[in-house]
Amino acid sequence: MSAQTILPVEELEPLAPEREAPRVVFAESKRPGFCSLQPEKTLSGSKIEALRWGLPKFTQSLCPECTSLVEARLFEENGKVWMEKTCAAHGYFRDLYYGDVKLYHKMERWHFGDGVGLANPAVSDATRCPSQCGLCSMHTSHTGLANVDLTNRCNLTCPVCFANANTAGQVYEPSFADVRRMLQALRNERPVAGRVVQFSGGEPTVYPRFLDACRLAKEMGFTHIQAATNGILLADPEFARQAKDAGLTTLYLQFDGCHDSVYQRIRGRALLETKMRVVENCRQTGMKIVLVPTIVRGLNDHEIGAIVRTAVDNADVISGITFQPVAFTGRLNRHELAAKRFTQSDVAKQVAAQSGYTDAYHDWFPLACVTPFSMLISALKGEQTVHLSCHPHCSLGTYLFVHEATRTAVPITRFVDVGGMLQDIYELAQKAEKSRFHLWSKIKVWNSLQRHFHKEFAPPGLDFQKFIQTLQGFTDKKLGRNGMDGTYTYRAILVSAMHFMDSYNYDVERVKRCVIHYAAPNGLLYPFCAYNSGPCFRERIEKKYSVPLAELSAACD
């Protein structure tokens, strides 16, 4: 361990953005000889083409005009990563793929190999991605988070939304029997049944049987039941209580900034007071919140630091932030695209610059880096659990550990050698798969990780035992965020960025590894970036299962 600056723990507080925070720096490179195990085939027998690392390289993408499959080249230029491609019919396109090449390469270093998909894919003989979704035999990941759209109606009209009845000209609202069918498709996944469902839309809370849908999901065995919501109805304390009683555990709360001027521009009305009432209602009911800001360059990217500080100040309720750089699903001219494009690495840099909590390069890892942890949990439990084996460029994130009394936020990388711990967990998981562990052996496995934990740099009250219990709580509802009182776990906020693709920056290799899936009334499952962009299965599904808006309006008159 080498340290740039060593300070007593009480002095390790967030500094002003213009000052560099003192921190311990652990080695980030993988140990010599360390490698991940790359499976050759999915469980259903399709060959897995391993990801190619480094730059330049070629991948498959789509033409933004006609969505035809085209070859694309990824390359570095001026410290950034760009994608270029040419469609025979519509010509040459170029777009910013990743805003910082150094972070791009780091995300690749912490990928631990692909998953093996489903044993029972709906499409068993697929040969072409992304046009043969279902999920198909070529898909390498099972569902980490499932979306079930309950309606495309909404009590807002946001221009950045994927689904809007007013724009679509039709109302998509599945019957309750359809909802049951969609949930059952997720529970039928093998070898890992879907267990985390997010009701979405439109605005899911305006669905007439929203509370019944929450109850149904709970009855069917989903352990985490979430709603992607603008919060308008949940600002009512009684409705929030009813939702909690019905089984709702987490709100993915649309939260674009800390000033009403932002909401006026993005959502069309002042909403900040409404958002903060939702926070208080969740505090009273015990539900948790993940803030979900849609970030548009030049519009609200200056609000990133304030959003992070709001989460830290409410860490008893807010367990995460998922920054979502806007995806451009409509046609844009090239100047507008260049002016508004915001990437994951831009999020990392702005969190550091505006909040002072993190370092733009040291603290961030891809979401897929948690794969060793879930592998170890599976091996010790003797049963399959969810593995987030997504593409390393789908997301990045870091954890802030927050002392409840002082609201001091410390990134996990300040007191844990994250890279060394991940490597050890990965190797322990490989050994554990081949052994039968008694309780004492399991305790020894966890304790073996203690050498990566440095209490002198941790926030007050966080020891190794509570740290390990907190890690387990991220995946185990009995230990974790829902109803968490701090007895066994510590307040922690996942600060992440997830950039959903559009046809300008589409990468088919990412779609094959997607862990966020949509369930549709036809009983099939679709990767997020195939459902909402690219081939855009959403349009086909909603057209088939919708009623024209004019017809519905006439019936109501």
C-alpha cells in the first residue's frame, strides 16, 4: 500500500471541489497471471464470441436512419473514444462513444468474463442480433433487473421519455392477466429465476391496478419490487403507505436536479417540492429511493454535484443514484448530437469536480465487476444467484459510505483495496464451487478478505464485520436496504452512470450482454437497448397491444 497523504479518519471529510481530497491510493492493475474464465458457449449451446479489448477495434452497429446492421470502428482521438460507421444507403456517421479513453480502458480491465445466458431461451436457434430477441440462445446474461410496463399514459409530458401516449397516439395498458403473464415469464427463467421487477411506463402509478400488481409480484416470489416513477402520486402520504403495504420496496425516482428551473425545462412544470415530499414519505414508510437523473449536456449537467449531496444528506432513505445520459431516439443533426452528447466518463468527472467526494479515475469501476461477489455468494449458498455479467461499457459506479450523524461521505476505494479484494473474491469463488463449506469455513472465507480493509481510513463506526455485512446486504433483502436500521449494516449509496444506447452509438456486443430486460405481453423478454432503441421492439409490442388514443378519448366523452 502506498499513500499520497495519510490523515486521521476524522479529517477525511469531503473537500471543496476545487481542492484535491487526500486519499490512499491502492494499485489498480490486476495481479500478474490473473485472468477471468471465459465460457465458450451459452447454456443453450450458442457460441460466445469473447469481447475484444483495446483500440482500435471493430464491432457491429446500426445505421441511425434505417437501423440496418453495419460494421463500426471504435478508435481513440484526442483522449476520447469515437465510433464511426458507413451505411451503403445513408452514408457516413460519427459519434462520441466514451468521453475519456483512460476510463474506457479501466472498465475493460475489470471485466470478469461473460455469463452463460438462459437454459430455456424463448428463441433457441438465433443467429442474428439484435433482430431475433426473445431472449435468444445468443444472449449471455440472465435478468438482473426486469421492467414491466404497466401503461404508456403519464401525468407528465416529458420530451426525453421513451414512452408517451400523447406522442405515440395510442394507449398501451396491459390487462391484469397480461401483467401476470409477464411476471411469470420472468419467474420461469432458468437457471436463475427473475427476482427483481420494476414497474414502469409511462407512469406506472396511474395504472388502475398498480397496487394489485405490486401484491401479485410479492405473491409470485419477487424479492425486490420497484417503480420507475415521477413521484407525483407517491407524494401523497396515504398512497405511499398503501404502496408500501402492497409490497413496493424501492422507488426509481425521476430526479433531474435541485432547482425548479431544471424541471420546468425538462418536465414542463416545477417538481422539486413534490420530489422532496416523496423522500419524506419514503422515510416514514421505510421504502428506499434510487434517484434517476436524465442528464443532457448544457441543460442540467451542472446539477450533478447537488444531486449527489442531496443523496448524501438523505442517506437513510436514498440508497443510490443512477445517472442516465440522455439517449437520442429521434433524428438529430450532427451539430446538435455533438453539443448534447454526455457519456458515462463525463458523469465520473463531474461528480468529482462538483461534489469533491470522489476521484474521477481512481474510484470508478464497471457494474460487471461485482460478478465475483455474486459468484462467491452462489458457491457458499449452494444455489444460483443473479450475476450481473453485462458489458463493461454499459455502466460505471462507486459506493459512498455515509456516516449517519455527520453526513460524511467516503468512497469505498479510500479504505478498501477494491481491485485486490475483487481478485481474491473471484479466486475464492472458483475454489468454493468445488467444495462443500460448513459454517466455520464460510466465516473463514469472508475473514480472508480482511487484509483489503483499512479501518484507519474508513468512516466512523465502520469495522470489517459491518462492512462485510453491508456487502451481503446489497444482494440479501434480509440484511440489506429495505428496513435497514444500521444495526448490522452501514449507510451506503451506489453512485452510478448507465448510458442506454441509441442508434448513433449502438454496439451489438453490449446488447448481447444486457442484464436489464423488458417483459412483454407476448411472453417474451427483450434487452433494454433492443426494446427502446435499435430495432425498437417497444413500437411493435405497443402497436399490437394498444388502443388508439382518439378512440379511447371518444369512449370517455
